[in-house]
Amino acid sequence: MFSVPFQFASRPCARLPVLGLCIGMALSVVGPSLAQQTGNSAHKNVASQRTSPIDLPAGDLADSLNALARQMGLMLSVDARLVAGKSAPAVAGDLSPREALDRLLAGSGLTYSLADAVVTLRQSGPAQLGPIEVLGEYRNNASSILRNGLEPEEMPRSVQVIPKDLIEEVKPEALEGVLALTSNAAFLGDNDGRENTFTLRGFQETPVLRDGFRVETFGGVADPELYNLDSVEVLKGPDSILFGEANPGGLINMRAKRPLKHDHGEVVLDYGTDGMVSPKVDVGGALGNGHKARYRIVGLYKRDQAWRDYDDPNKRTFFAPSLEWAITEDTAVTLIGEYTDDDYQADFGTAIDLDGDLTAPIEQVSNHPQDRIERHQYTFGADLVHSLSDDWHVNARVRRFDGGYEYSALWLPFELDLATNSYLRVAAQQEQRNKETALQISIAGDTEIAGLTNHLVVGGDYRQSETENSTRFDPSMASFLDWDNPDYSQLPPPASAIPSAEGFYSSDDIDRLGLFAQNHTNLTDKLTVSVGFRHDKIDRTPRPGSASTAQDLSANSAQAGVAYELSDSLSVFASYSESFNPSFDLDKNNNVLDPEEGEGYEVGIKGFGIADRVTFTAAYFDITKENVAVTDPSTAPTDPNPFGSIAAAKQTSRGFELDVEANLTPGWKLYGALGYADTNDSGERIVGAPKYTGSLWTSYRFNTANLRGLTVGGGVQYVGNRLAIADPNFDGNNSDRVFVDGYTLVNLFARYQVDDWTMQLNLNNVTDERYVHAAWNGLSRSVHAGAPFEAIASVRYRFK
């Protein structure tokens, strides 16, 4: 049942000349032994159901099979004599492996079986030769966000995986465009350019992980580079079992590109409205004749004026090398690096009125058109996989992060006076640095206990982070901006002129240690049970001069679930899960509040490969978060902290969701998501969380002679209205609540591929809708207008 990032084989290459697939036999591919894969009915045949764009010319059958194995991620088992001298027809289109094999083998006198991405070829009729295993490209579909090697459909949880080919079709500019393809997800803004924030199932501050590692708050880079992603995974509901502290809405994990077995390369040039231009490169393959090592290099430069009225464009430099090396037959290591450097516009958003309507053109700037933010992140690390036996494997990983940002001295938008429509701005400057070392280790495998097959994973995590934040501001150094007729002639003072005495300095060392265990038991062929437990300990130590407070806490989290297989392609599930999240709020005696605690129940049904075409997850959920900080009404001016809080509020979210992936016909794909979340926060909806979300994306690849290579498609995204303010005295206004309207976006795309060249055009927000993308912290801060119409043209050249 268990899959690891590599498998090691010892079959001699001399018997495999005909398919030319003797690629790194010492370093094979993802997964357990071939016998385990084909003999384990618990793993569903996911690889055989997914489609990929295929364009194979007519030619030698062996060469065509070899190319198909590379392109679709398959293992082949075939006697060389069966394919010798046979020819294959041309095959093109968005096809599943079964559809492609049917076309390739038509008239060849051969038949096949396909199980868990392993293709076995045999001669039709009674005369059959014994198969010989030939290894092609095969990549593990197991989601890394699960940390146990199981497929998402095997777990009694809602998990969506948004693949790279879909991301390439939609071509979103930022991560929120990817998450629009899943249910009950919404954008909350980028926290003044410092980090991306989202709601998931109605709850704020959804953790965003990078290859299973969570970076400390503000330690990452807002708008992570999508070109380097292989997929985005979304795990719904409370879950502190796998990665520790989290909010109960769920987790988002970005999986980066890693080395492939076959040689590959591409160069891409994107050009868009507002002067966006971005050259990109992605190249990799085997190093040396032994194929024990392989590499991949991804890099780009991007320059984009964007659509706000700032003086200078956004600039990004990105570089990500990785190297994979099979040290022995049982041990492999992957070295990774990633570098991001941004010189961006310091964008503090816009403003709304008491009706939730935008109060100015969406391009208008509330600070100063020359204000900038510089961001950087360096990541170095290694992943080691060691096979203790055919059934047990060790996975050890380490990452070193160094990230931060620096704002130039600027006019910080503070408050919009609706009576005069004038923005109060104060002189401010801020910088933050975060360094973090993270370790993960786990041991996983299959074992029999009391005659039952168990898939067990145990492990531990350690994170040590050093954060330093310095903020300068001076309320007496104010500037008023006429929002109706803005005049930006007054420049902000230099940082040296802003008194540090009015600022804020914090510097902390935070140590996090977590130990966990999870077991997945097959009670019968159809009934499985999953249970898990985790213990976390967090120590926060302020450095001298820091305004922050020491913290020492422990937390326990549990998870349990059950799944029952109704048929080969349909199962029902139910689960219970818990989460915790440390609070940094203080009570009236300056003591840190207890952590927030979440628990959730979920029931649902999953379909996978129905009629080899439809995969879906439908679920109902009920989630509660307790110990939410609110103002303590008993505080007095004589208290050590007259602004103290208490952990007394409770938030809830109940709803349902449906996520569907369908291959309606050869070449016609559809992705759909529908979500409903009824949230409650002390009698109000949770701020920023929509009640309704929905999206639909479809594409069709033509396979007729005159239109072959052409793909067209598009999509619709809907986000319902959201609560922006629930404070009757906010900004001095007597309004109980302020909502912003929902919005509907329409996007279109077309792609044409000929030989190694691909041209693509994406048209986003084709109706040029004017809308509020995010609003969750007032009328004049954390308000973001949505992007207007944009066009992105892309040219791609692939080579080997």
C-alpha cells in the first residue's frame, strides 16, 4: 500500500533493448515493488483515468510505446518479440492511457491489461509469451500533503489536487487564481504585500505550505511563483495531526517541480497587458550514462507594470535548481534550492463606503506612487529516502529558509474619513527578517496486526525560527490625501527622520516540536479505518528589547475516520479531526491566552474513475473553533494591560461542497467546484468568508485533421458577498455591518500546438467587471479591488 519517491530495481538491462527504456535501472521510479503495486487492490487505478495531451506520429510500435510511457507516466511489461517489426498509427488528443493504448495497438494483434500505471502487453489469443518488465516513466500520484503515501481517495477526508496541466491552461497570475478552482476557498488579500491569506471552509488564516513545510508568518513571499509548481493540494477541515498548528478550515500545499527521468527542456515567453513580460526556462534530465543522478533547473524573470497607478513596475527574479541522486539501491537523496527576489509596488489597496462600494477608480493609489517593498526568500534543503525493506521506508527531510521584506519610508494609509473623503496617512517604515530551520522524519510501512493489514506512519517534526521585526511610525508626521482629487506631490520623509521611539520592535526565538502517529487499517476488503494522534510543544522566547511576550504551550490533537467501498469506483466516508493554533493575544495581566482549538465532523462520498471518466468528492462538514480572542469587558485603566483580551468567542462553519473532474469525451475535460459555508462568529458571519463559491472550467482539444493541435476553453468563477465590518463603531461610523457584493468572472483561453511549438492566449475577466476582491479589516485597509480585463499571450518551445 505504501509509496515512496523512489524504487530500486535490479533486473538486467540486456534483456530490454527493443523499447530503449533501460533508464536508470539502479534508480527506478516512484512506488513500492512492482509485485506490491499490481497485487494491492487497496490502491485505485488513478493513473489509468487521467488524461494527458498526446501527439505521437505514425511509426515503429516500440518507439511509440516508449514515447507513451514517458509522456503518460507508465510502466510497461512486454516481451521484446511481441513488438518487433510492428508499426503504430498516429495518435493525438487529450487521452487517458487506455484510450491511447487502444489506438496504438489497433490491428497489432496485441492486447493489454492496465493496473496501477503498469501496462502488461500480450498477444491476442491463446499463444502468449511470458512478460518481461520494462520500466518507463511512472510518477507517484500519492499526495504529499497526506504524508503517508496513500492516494487521496483512500483517505476518509476531502482532498483536492489541482494538477499542473490545469494550472497551465488557466494561467492564473497568483495563487488565489489556482484556489478558485476548488470549493469553499476565498482570497483575503496579501497582508500589505507580506503573505497570501485565504479562507477555507469559512475560516481565516489558512496555512500555506511549500512541499509540506510551513514557513513562519511573514517569513515567506507573497505571490509564490506558480511556474515552479507541479500541483497544488488542498486538505479540507481541521488537521494538526500532520503538520502541527493550523486553523480548522484546512491546509494548502504547493508541490514544486522536481527532476524527471527523461531529458526535457522548454523556454517560454509570456507577454501581457500593462507591459507584462516574462521569459522562463525549465530544463532537466539525467546526468551521466548511469542515470543515477538527474537534475532540473527552473528560472524566470518577470517585469510587470500591473494595473495600479504606481510609478515603477514590479520586478521578480526566480531560480530553482534541484538534483536527485541514487546513492545505493536502497537510498536516494534530493537536493533542492530556491531563490526569489522581488522589487514590488507597495500596494495598500483601496477603500469602500458603508454600502460596500468602491469609493475611487480601482487604479488609484492610497499611499504614494513611488512607495516600494523589497522581498526575498532563499530556500535550501534535502530529502532522503531509505528503504529498510520491501514494506518499510524512512523519509527524512530538512529545509533552511531565509526570508523577509523591507518597506521604503512611505505614507501609510491609516483611515479614510467618509465625511470629507480624505485619507489620513502617517509616515512609516518597516522591515522583517525570518530565518528558520525545519526537520521532518517519518517511518512508514505495512504490517499485520491480529490478522489485519495496517499501514502505519510515525514521525516527528522540529522547527526553529528566528524572527525580527522593526517598525517606525510617527502619528505627528501626517499627510492628508484628497481621495476625490489626489495630489501626490508631497513625498514621505526618509526613514532616518521617522522617530524609532514611536515604533515597535520584536525579536523572538520559537522552537516547535511535534510527534505523531497515524494508522490506516483494512478491516475488510471494503471497510477501512484511519486513526491518528499528535503531541506538539511550542516555546517562544523574546530577545532583549523585544516587545513580544514569552510563551510555553503544549497541545494534543486527534483524528479518526472510516471509509466503506460501495463499488470499485465509489466509496462513502466519515471523519472527525482536531486542530490547534497558538494565540499571541494578551489578557489584562499580560499573560498569553490559551491556544485556539478546532474540531470538525465530515461525511461524504467519493467517486473515482466512474466509467473511466468522472472523479468527484461531495461532503458535508460541521466545524467549530473555540478560544477565539475578544476584548475583555472587565479591564480597567489600572490593569497592567487595559486593552486585554479573553479567549471566549466561538466560531462555527457548516456546509457542503462538491468538486468534480470529468473527461466527457476524448479531448473534452471539465473541472467544477461548488461550495456553501454558513459561518457564525458571535452572531455574525465570519469576516471575509463568502457563503457561496463556485467555479467551472472546461477545455476541448480538437483531433480532426484540419484542427489538430487546437484547444479552446474557458471558465466562470463566482464568489458570494462577504462581511467586511461587524463593528458598530468602526471608523466612528454607526453601522452594524458592511458587506461587499459578490462577483462573477469569465475567462477564456485558446492554445495551438504544432510540433514542439505551443502558442496560447488567455483572456481574463473578459467582461471587465469592477469588483471587490477582498475586504476583511475595515473600510480603508485590507480592501483590494479585483484586476480588470487582461490578456496574456504565451509562446512555448519544447526540446530534448
